Amino acid sequence: MSSRSREGHPMTEQPIETISVPEAGRRYLGIGKVSAYRAAKAKIIPTIRVGRLLRVPVRAMERLMETPDKKED
């Protein structure tokens, strides 16, 4: 056995909670499946690819929803 630390190794870190693109659209934006995939393609909904699956990291989506709009007054 090696005495080297395994800290930072991908298999020892907490898994990232993800949801489907349609679920993210429905839960956070109130939009349907087709609109959710369009928003993901337009990079409005943050996504990661896991094999052939397109998933939405919950923490990234929640951070996005907390970000105040940059509208002019």
C-alpha cells in the first residue's frame, strides 16, 4: 500500500447531485420538456454530460437561480 494521500481523487469525493433537463426546467423555470432542452442548448440551463445522458447539477442550477438579474433601473 502506498502512503500517498487519495485526497482529491474523483472516487473519494462526494457525488454531484443531478436531475434531468426536463425536471430542471419544470422545477426551476416552469417550462416544458422541449423548452428545457432548448434552454440547455442555449446554455441557460447548466448541464454536464454523463455518457449519453445530459444532466443538470442541482447546486449549479440553484446558484444560477440565486444570482440577481443585471437589469438597468
